[in-house]
Amino acid sequence: MKSEIPKHSAIWGQIIVGELKKTGLSERDIRKEFGITRSQLEDPNARWSFDKTAWLFEKASALTRDDLVGYRLAQSPDLVRKAGLLAYVGVSAPTVGGYLRNITRFQRVIGDASKTAMEEGPETTRLTWHYDVPASIPTGQYAEFGAVGTVFALRDYSNRQIRPTHVRFAHQRLTGTEALDRFFGCNVLFGAAENSIAFKAADMDVPLLTADDNLQRTLSVICENTLARMPQTPNSVARVVERQITARLAAGTAQQDAIAAELGMSARTLARRLTDEGTSFAAVVANLRKALARDYLLNSTLPLTEIADLLGYSDASTFSTAFRRWYGQPPSDFREQPATEAPLA
């Protein structure tokens, strides 16, 4: 059975549709293009596959020519009201640390696409996350939306200028980095191994002005009950393999045997699990390379030889041959066209 895209709250996609309508697009055309029903746009509790929201962010960025659309929308003062249960259980916590623990613990309340973890150390607390979707689905705008929204909320509800010690994103970004640097108060790194934000451990004890012990206890019970009723969605093996491949491509160690061993299974078992999801190891590698190549070419100034190396190709010529097969043109021509006109991965 082919692996499905995880379901996610439609609330942010609904907001993006509102942005798209400002550009002159009709709601009918938007619904037709993205396969969205009218009820999904009107129901605040609606869920749809996460790729719809991700692509809506990209569409809004292209049509508004606003490469920082996620960053901008995340700084809405009524974001918590729109976000609903997850945000309220966060801001009712007593401290910044409580907020982060709550949104990490109850992330699945709004959907299964985002996988979040929190690591607390003596000096630093680090929030990491990734999206359980194929690399061909662009998550950069949404990742920036989530990171900016989190820090914006912490500052707003603590009345403190909380400054992360580092912010890292897995996607590439060619322009607009200065605005993100200024907002976070640190140099933001792109093209990292994973999305992450690190905070000073001392900031975890900063009190929130919105703390409400009774409300937090009540909402925590609601969240726990909600999670208990939700079916457990198994992680996609293909997505796990994809992350392993990403970490190994440049080193040339993205072999099926090695990754199967890393995952505690035989190569034959891994092949069978991927077949069950309607794919194969070779297809995962090819699709990942295709998506990463597009990201590197449109959102970085890396030379072709370095991109070829990062993707695990022996030379730029071999990479160019593969790229022509994917997109019907050489990578140099692809890079020169506007991002809004580039073929989708």
C-alpha cells in the first residue's frame, strides 16, 4: 500500500487561501487547483493532507512575490486565537520551558506531519523538527512560519526579548536572510541537517504573563484524551530512509545495506517495507536527488561541481545528465529562470 501524506490541521492553509484571494485568484480556482472542498475551507477543525498547506505557502510566495510570506504571517498578534487548542495549552503554561514542552508533547493534536523533539541540557535547550513527507514537497516557508511564530509567541507572552542561540533550517534560502537574522537575533543557518532552534537554558524559567494553572490542567487533559482517541500513524519507512540518505549522500555512503543495518533490519526486509509503501530504495534516492537539486539551484549560489558532490555524483557531467532527464534542460539554464517559472520537483 502506497504511503500516504500525513493529515494536518487545515487552519494555516485556510489563512493562506485568504492571502491568495487578495492577489485576484478566485476561491473556486484555488479549490480546483488544490483539490479542496468548500467545507474544508470553512471548517476551523478541518484536516487535510499536509502537502496542500505546504504548496499553498509556496503558491502564495510566488504570486505575491513575497519570499518571506511565512515569516510575515507568523507575526500576527492573533495567531494563538487562530491556532486553537495546541497554542492555548502552550501559553497557559507557567514558563517558556513549559510552553515548549507542551507544544512538543501535544504536537499531534494538530496533525501527524510535523515530528518535534525537545532536548534539555545544562546550558541549552534545543527544539528540533522535521516533516514526515517526501522531499519533493517544499516545507521551507512552513518551517519558517512555525519557527518565527514560536519565538514571536514566546516574546509576546513573556514580555521578554527571547533570543535563540542558534536557528537552523534544512531548506536553502538565497535571499531574505537578513530579515530572519534580525528577527531571531542570531545568524540563521540554511541547508542544515535538520530544523532546529536552540535557547539558553536560563530562558526556560522565564515566566509567561498568560500562565493559568487551572486552564493548563484542563487543556492538558483535553489534549491527552484527544491523543488517546487518535489512531497511531506509523512513520513512513520511505521518509526515514530519505533522512538517512540525506545525511550520507555527500560522503558516498548512501547504500541500501548500510542504511538497512542502521535501521536494524536486513536489506531484504527494508526492500520489502519500501515495496509495501509503493516505492524502492533506488526511487527514494532519485526523488531525493531531484528535489535537492532544485532547491540548491534556485536557492543557493553553490557551483554545479559542489552541488554534484553534495548529491553524491562523481562529477558535474553525471549530475547534468541526470538533471536533464528530470527537468528537460541543463542545470545552468534551470538556475537562470525565475523561481516562479521553474518546473516543480
